[in-house]
Amino acid sequence: MLLFRSGRFTHGSWFVWLLSIFLSISAAQVFAQSKGHKGKQDRATATSAVSPGEQSLTNIPLPIGHEAKGVVLPDFDSEGHLRGRFEAGTAHRIDQEHVGFQHLKITTYTPESQPDLKIDMHTSVLDLKTRILSSQERTTIARADFNIAGDSVQFDTNTRTGRLIGNVKMVITDQSRLKGQGNE
């Protein structure tokens, strides 16, 4: 099991430590933003607020038992900044509190509206109350400097943190960024 946000070593290897640092920095930015601290004032916003008729993670217009193809859902923070985009091959409403997805691709964005993580899930379920997305199938998470995959995942869409479980494999693709962070 690998905890994304944990500050302690779970496997005792250096890449787990590095992943914790990468994701802690990202989580710290989200935490500061959610507490009302603003980074750059010139951030681009996708929209100032989600209107009642607009599709988002909290307002999925899909009746129980129905399926929709080619669903694209934005994920906005409390200030209206785009923090993620969900693209599903199909989505189906399981019950009032759960939506299932097939072939889900998620792109998360930095506070500066730049693409950050890309997450690929074959099948997954979103709990609309907790906003935790779970998959019991192999999931891949990629960023410009690393790729990581695991047999199952739980991803909290509020905090943008997650947990990969089983056969976790990480490949670091850009070591130059790692060397720069060690000196800071």
C-alpha cells in the first residue's frame, strides 16, 4: 500500500519519499487555497461559480439507473477555479449518492490553471457525499516528471490526494526536477 499524502515511509524506499514530497506540495497548495489564501492574483478562472443547471461533480444530471456516453464534468473549487476535468466513456447513476464511470480520464490543474496530474481508470465509482473516487482495477497516474500505477486506488477529489494499493510501480522520468528540489 502506498499513501500519497503520508510523510512517513511505507516501503522504506526513496521513490515513496519523493512521491510524498511531490504530492504534499500539491496538497499544501490546495489547503492554502481552501483556507482563503491566494497565490497569484492573476490566475485564470474557468467560471466564477457553478450555476444550478451546469454539470459538475456535485451536480450530475443523470437519473438513477440511466447511462450517458461521452460525459465531461468540470471540477471547480469554492472560488470557481477549475481544479479538474473528468472525461468518461460512459457514466451511470448507481443510486442517489454514487455514479459509476467506465474509461475515466481525469486531468487535475494547478492553482495557476496549468495541467498537473493525468489519471486513467478503467472502472470507478464516485461517492457524491464524500467526493472520493474509488477503483478496484489497475490505475495509472502521470505527471511530467513521474508515472505511478497500482492495482486499486482511492482518490479524494476535494484534497486531490489518494492512495494506491497493490503492485505499486513508479517510474521517475525527469530527475533534473528532483535535484533542484533537494537544495530548496
